[in-house]
Amino acid sequence: ANYVKLTDALQEADTERRKAREEAEARERAAEIRREERQRKIKYMADMPDSQPAGTVDEFMFKEGVQDQLDKLDNDLIGLLLSSP
């Protein structure tokens, strides 16, 4: 027979409720931190002066030689497509 003392059963249920509550609170804190971080980013962008130089794609997108490799891959891919039956 599976008999459990009432006090043990109540304590176990209380522990499960506490764990569930703590997990829910942790999720809420994580969501709040994400919201705050997003708001900081939005504020940073909104507060940035219009005179701030933004840069170009060439400055930020590709490092030396990457564009050459992409061009070569494009040419190779075109070759494959043209030679397909």
C-alpha cells in the first residue's frame, strides 16, 4: 500500500507550488530584463544625433577579401546553373 503521511503530502505539494512560483518569477524577471534592454536600445537610437556618421556597408559588412570570395562563388554558381540540363 502506498500510504503517505498527510504532513509529508502537504509539504511536498507546498514545495512544488513554491518551485512553480519561483520559476514563474524567474521567467517574469528575464522578460523584464529583455524589455528593459530593448528600451535602452530604442532610447540610444532615438537620442542619437542626426549628425552622427553612420558609416557604409563596405566599412562594416565585409572584411578584406570576403567580397572577392563572394563574387567567385556567384560566378561558380552561375556556371553550375548554366551547365544544368
